[in-house]
Amino acid sequence: MNADEAAGPIIAVDGPAGAGKSTVARRVADALGFLYLDTGAMYRALALKALATGADLRDEEALVRLLQETDLVLTAEPGGQVRVWMDGQDVTDELRRPAVNAAVSQVAGFGRVREEMVRRQRGLARGGRIVVDGRDIGTNVFPQAPFKFFLTASLETRARRRQQDLARMGYHVDTATLAEEIRHRDALDAARPYGPLRQAPDAVVIDTTDMEVDAVVAEILRVYRQRA
Ligand code: DC
């Protein structure tokens, strides 16, 4: 399926870790009354399950099998907060654990894992009227999407944002460590042969380094309303 076949518009929001995609995408969806799909949460959920079950993170076949037997449901709370249910259990608060951060790029690097994730993402977005955030949404999952945004920010800013997110969850990690971790994860995400982190040629690029969330949301809504 592509966006032409979807019943309503798809807004793709891609970019590296910590660029503000999920906060912004959730807010844009809320403003337009659209659904929001956090594809990173899907890869994180698989990484969490792999860690919890002791699966070999280098074994593509084992990870594909694990995914095939995993039920993933994403629900939205009032206010747009997404909750992720894996096999009937709410795992939302576990998805941002440092161990998951460290494992997720490896899990997301496998072609057959991505194939199955993309299949599910296209199914979830079938009805359109949805904001989808990830790394390969505008290039690979919905290359025909009429609205594509690519959010960036300096490495320092992205590390600081991640630090604040983690601090809210009770994890205290210094910014230099986080900057190194993000740089490493971006490098893995950009270098992989399947669905790499890449800017679509027709994406609107927004550097969020010195922007408040409100301003980024307003810019996306402005572009959307101008073209819709
Ligand atoms: O957006 P996030 O930080 O929650 O994403 C977690 C990881 O999942 C990230 O390292 C890259 C991967 N990912 C991906 O490969 N493709 C996507 N569409 C979304 C996320």
C-alpha cells in the first residue's frame, strides 16, 4: 500500500535520535485530529522482548520468529500520550530503558525484521489521517506520502533532550555519554542497508536546535495547511 491508496493523508516525520520527532509528531496529530504512529516504539518493543527472553540479538531468524509471535498494539490516551501493549502487557515505561537504547539499532538493522515491521506499519496506517514518525517513513514505508518532514538538531542539543527525558524516568546519565551513544546509534541507523536513516529528497527539513516544540509544531501545521 502507499499513500495514494490510503483513505486520508499521511504525514511522515523522520530524523535522527533526539531531534524531537515523537513530541512534535504527537502534537501535530493532536492538532489535526489524526492518529499518531511511533514506529520507533515498535522496534523498541521487539528489542525489549529479545532482551527479556534472552534471544540472540545477532540472530536475524530468531528475531523474526520472535516478532511473528508478538502481538503489538499502540493506543492513545487523552492528550495523545501513546501506550504500547506487547502480548497484552503495557510495556510503555520500559521502552526507553538504557538497555533497550543499546540493543534497538541492532534489532532494527535486520532486513527481515524491518520487512515485517513495515508491513505492520502500512496496515496500521491504512485509513490515513495519521502522523508517522521514524527513520525511513518518507523514503521507504510511505515514499508517496504527500507531507514529509525531516527534523534535525545539533548533537549537543539532542543529548541534552535525551538526558532530560531519562532524568524524568529516574535515570541519570551525563550528556557526554549520551552524545556518544546517540552518535553511535545514528551511525548504525544511517549505515544499514535496509531502511537507513535518510532524508527524502522531497522532505521539508527543520533544524530544531534553537526552536521550542510549539514553533516546530506550528511550522509543520503551516506547511500542511498551505499544501493540503
Ligand atoms: O525514534 P526512537 O529513538 O524511538 O527509535 C528507536 C530505534 O529504532 C532507533 O535506533 C532506530 C530504530 N528505528 C528504525 O530503524 N526505523 C524506524 N522507522 C523507527 C525507529
